[in-house]
Amino acid sequence: MWLSEKAALGAREGEPASEIGVVTAGGQRPSVMLGGEKRRVEVVSPGGVYWAPMEGKQVVVTRCGDELFVTGALGSASELRAGEVRLESGGTSVCLREDGKMELRGEVNVVGTLLLNGVDIRKLLSLL
């Protein structure tokens, strides 16, 4: 028992805690090329944020015991200033600027009621 536990631990000792890999098959449980291809890797992200990495993207893979987790993606955010946040997928993005402005890129589809300064936009449009 002790020997088998030591042997299992020894196999992981030479492996890094985190690595950068490339997604070879995207989706909710992507495959990632590290030293070899790791399949059906769990994706971990902050609460309320859900994403499925795209094929070809560089991601950070973190090891926790015997499990591997995609914990982030590499990318350039050179146009962002300190304190700004951008969510993007393909050509669509939402950018929260530090000056209080919000930028939406792409087609916007509102599901629910759209309010403009607290007034239902349908009421405003009926006045035109």
C-alpha cells in the first residue's frame, strides 16, 4: 500500500503544477496538447462566468492531484487600461471602461424588456 502510494506520487513529482497548452478540440470539456494530448479537461472559471475554449487557443492548465483543469486563456489585452474588463467571443464583445462607459460590439439581441433611463423603450418608440 505504502509503495503503491509512493509510486503514484513519484510519477507526478516531475510534472509542473501549471502548464500552457493549445486546445486541440474545443468545447465544454476540451482536449489540450501539453506534453501529449489530454482529453476531456474540466474548465474552471469565476462564479457566474461560463466559457468553452475554442480550438487553437492557448490556455493555462493547472494540475490538482490527478486532475487537470483549464483555469484561464492567454490573450492580448493591450488596448485595456487598468481596471477595465472585456468579455469576448469571436467578433462579439462587451467592454467595461474605467471611465464608466460600456462598449458592445456585434449584434445585440435583447431578451426581456429594454429600459432607457427607466422607461420601457416600446413606450418611447410609440411616441415617434
